[in-house]
Amino acid sequence: MEDYKLYQNYPNPFNPSTIISYRIPERVKVNLSVYDIKGEKINELVNQEQEKGYYEVKFDARESKVLSSGIYLYKLEVYKENKPVYRKIEKMILLK
């Protein structure tokens, strides 16, 4: 069985947009969100049930509140039958 996987965004550093990709091995509820370095949520990119597969999501810094250069975090949380089964956080850098 394949594993859950959150990949490093690319390009990184980025300006103004980047691609965040992940893989899920079965139908599950997926939440993918972006946070600032203080842990405040900036944007929720995905919040839905998804089928097994590989996904790419574009994060565009222009679509969020005014973001400055710096380190941001993106978190993938996966739920099966309302129970958490996977969580991973990665860093990305916005350079203006």
C-alpha cells in the first residue's frame, strides 16, 4: 500500500506563487492550509474528501492578505472516518 506523502513546494523560494503537492493512498478527508511563522492561518487551500491519487495545489501569495517576505508553513492533515491518520508540516519561503 502506498503511503501518505506531502512534498516540498516548488519553486522554493517563490514569488508570487508556488505549487504544493501531496499523495493519498485512499479516499479520505484532506485539509491543506498555509500559516505564518506565528502559527496564524493565512489560507485554507483544500478542505474536502478526495479520492486516492496525486494532487497539486497552487498557492498564490497575492490572493491572501498582504504577505511580506519570510518563512511560511503549510500543513497537510488527513482524516479517515473523522480520525486523524496523517499530519505533516513543511516550510516555504516567500521572497519579494
